[in-house]
Amino acid sequence: MPTSHRGKNSVYSVHASKLPKAFDPKLVPGDIYFLQEERESYVVTVDRDLVLVGKLLCVTQGPAGETGARGPIGWPGKDGSNSTIPGPAGKSIQGPGGPIGLDGRAATIHIGKVTTVPHGKGASVVNVGTARDAILDFQIPEGPSRDGRDGKDGATGPRGEKGERGDLLYVTDSELKAAFDKLKAKHARLIAHILKKSENAHPLVKAHFKNLLAELQK
């Protein structure tokens, strides 16, 4: 059977017993028959005769030789600084746009919901807004009852009789100022209590209440 071919001719690798006879009509001029054991080759002539070409030498590749010595360094070539031939134009690549920065306006703090929770539950301040626009929800515990325990609500009493019309109440400036100072001190104690219970609150929240407490203590 053919092992390779060039053009319309083929090369056959066969045993000697399978070598066709000379002048066989099936022979094709130019084909080559290679005898595997004898390492001999026969070529088919124009008149379909088999002519011995000669024995083929089959060799295997030997081991690689040693690396040769390095050749001399060549003369440096000229740089292209004085070249009159322009190089290809560079490509400009636009990078992706950066994130939109925050505006320069000042941060704001607003009071949200103020909820009273049962006595014994700690006070808390939760920012339900954003870091820039804070909205603070407060949970303030109730105070203890007189005996130290939370009492239950009593039943609603009967409606009393309509009282007589009372006299007009006059409040002096000193009485009004004393009541205002008392309310202001109570508010300051509430702010101080919230600051003490909210050590892990947002820095903006703590700063707001510290400033508020300083204003109340003036």
C-alpha cells in the first residue's frame, strides 16, 4: 500500500513476496516500491520494468551537539530619531468615567420619631436617613414608679362635677424664667443621658448632641 506520493505517483512499502513482476500491466511508470527488509527500492520505468535504484540508508537522529561559542557583537544600528518616515499614529483610548462626587453642602441632622419604651429598656438613637442627611429616631425609657416597680394602669374614675369659674392666673416674669430654666435643665439632663447611652452612635449624631448640650448649659 502507498505510504506517500508526489504528484500522480506513489511510493509503496512492501515485502519482497509482494513485489509485482516486471512488465505487469498494473504498474504505473514513476511509482517506487520499497522493500522493507532489504532496504532496497525499485522504480517503474516507462515500459513498466522494475529497475533497482539502490539501497536506502535509514538513520536515526543522534543526540544534540554542544552549544557553539557566542559570535561577536554586531555594530549598533542607527536610531530612528532622524528618520523622515513618520511612524503610525498613536491611538487615544478614553478611560471610563469616575463616580460622581458628593456636593459641598453641609450635612444636616433632623429629629425623626421620639418613642417612649418601658422602663428598664435602654435608650437608643437610630439614624434612618443617610450619612449626609441624618434623620434620628429616639427611644427613651419611662421613669420608674415610686416604689421602684412599674405599676399597672388603674381603672378610669367617674367624671367629676363641673367646677366654678376660676380667677385669671397671672404669672410674673421671674416665675416664667424659673419655669423655663427648670425645663431647660431637664432637657439638658435628657441630652446627657442620651449621650451616655449612645457611645457607639454615628460621629455626626454625637457631635450634634454635644453642641446642643453646650448651648443648654450656657
